[in-house]
Amino acid sequence: MRAVPITVTALAAAFLLTACGGGDDNSSGGEENKAASGSACAAGDLAMELGAVNAAPAAGDTGNVTVTVTNNGAECTLDGFPEVAFDADGTSTAVPRNEAAEAQELTLPEQGTTSFTITYVRAEEGGSEGLAVTTVKYGLPGGEADQSFAWTYGDVALKSEDTPDASVSAFQQAGD
């Protein structure tokens, strides 16, 4: 298997994230104030870039596509998995979350980065056992999958009639 690095210009991101939690806790008298590690990331503060790709060279092989997220705003928090969908033949098919991964709240400092990975199994080109994916849409937790990139890594195998043999990882801390 051969790793094929691909550099793609940064995609402008405008994401709406759903903030977790309820109202204010106005209790006083505690020795420590519970300081928020950052509010939900604001729309327009995040930039996404297609990163390293380890493309599956043949049917039955597994490949990985990494997306890097950079915070260009103030410290903020990501909580959950990214939303990812494959577009094939005019139909959008959700990519399931990696069942072995556990999402954790991630504080993203100003200019901090995180990433997530789309793992897929390649299908035989033009076969009935795969999706002829043309585009991948993605977004952040609580938002819509509204950013996209062209899929050039071959057809994606199916686990069942409507479930791709693919998964998306939780966010991973990147950098120092």
C-alpha cells in the first residue's frame, strides 16, 4: 500500500455548533469557580483543510482521508463527532461513526488544530457492491455537513444496501 499525500487549499468554514449545557449556574460560595474551557466554536472561526491521504489502491483495501481543522478565533470547544456524508448518484449517504471511538469534549485554543479521519474500504469500480462516490460533505457536531471536497479515491464498498463500509473518527488533538 502506498501513501499518497494530497495538498488542497484551505476551505473556508462557516459552521454552526450547538453549545452543550444549560443555563447559568449562579451559585456562590464555592471555593473554585467552574470556568468554562471555552464556548462552542463560533461560525467562521474554523478553517478546514484536506490533509494526508492513504488511499486504498485496490478493491478490498482500506484507505484513510484526514481532515484538519484550525481555530482562527478565540479558544472554543468541540463536543462530538463530525458530520460526514458521501454523495453518489445524487444521493447522500451518512458515514457512520467509528464504533470503537469515544468522542470527548476537546478544547481548541486560538490557532490550535484538531483532525478527524474518514476510513473506508474500496469497492470494485462500477460494481454493484459499492457507492460511486463523487463528493464528501462534512461539518462539525451539531451543524450540517455543508463543506465538501471531491472524492477521487474510488468507489466505496457497502456493508449493507444503504450503509457504506466506512467510518468517521472522533476529533483528535493535533500539534503540541
